[in-house]
Amino acid sequence: GDVYKRQGINAEYGIEDAEGNMDSLITQGTFVRYIHQNIKMLGKRRFRSMKELGIGEKEVLSIDFRETALSAFRKMHTLKVSALAVIGADGHLLTNISGKDLRALIHQKYAFQSFI
């Protein structure tokens, strides 16, 4: 999949799965550490810019942390993505929200009802 980034004080990079849905997020620091530790694996590509490698060309889709989960799920449905970055008041990545979170909420509801 593709790698794309969200600009801010620190950049967060989103990783797409084979279907083009955001699969996970990594911070710029994590990305740089990984590249530094594995620089030999890049071979001659290590001399190219991120732009030349096609990294960080798409914007990460996100929501503000004050938005509701329902709003996030609606936005994911509208944008046809499986996850969104959740951005805090300071503009930094807090977490992400995905279909897994919705499944967990549904499971918790049914698990709680079994105690009633």
C-alpha cells in the first residue's frame, strides 16, 4: 500500500493496506528510527528523497478528538476508509479509530447485557 503523511509539528505517516484503506499510523520519529536502523536494506534508494520514493504524498484523513465516535464512523463510511487518525487540541496524533473499535463497542454492549 501507499504511505502518506499529515503535517504538523510532528508528522504522522499512515500505512495503507492492499485495498487502499489506512491500516495503521506511525510517527515521524518512529519512521526515521526504523530507516536509520535498516538503512542498508534500502540499497541505492537511500540516496533518494522521500518525494522521489513516493512517500508522504497523500494527506492522512483525520477527525478532531472532540468529535463523537458516531461522527467518525459516518466520516469513514462517506470517505470509504476503514480508519481515521484522531487529532488532539495540540494538533498531534492521539490515536486512531477504526471498524475494530465499532466491533468492540458492539461486543461490550452485548457482554454487559448478559449481566443484567
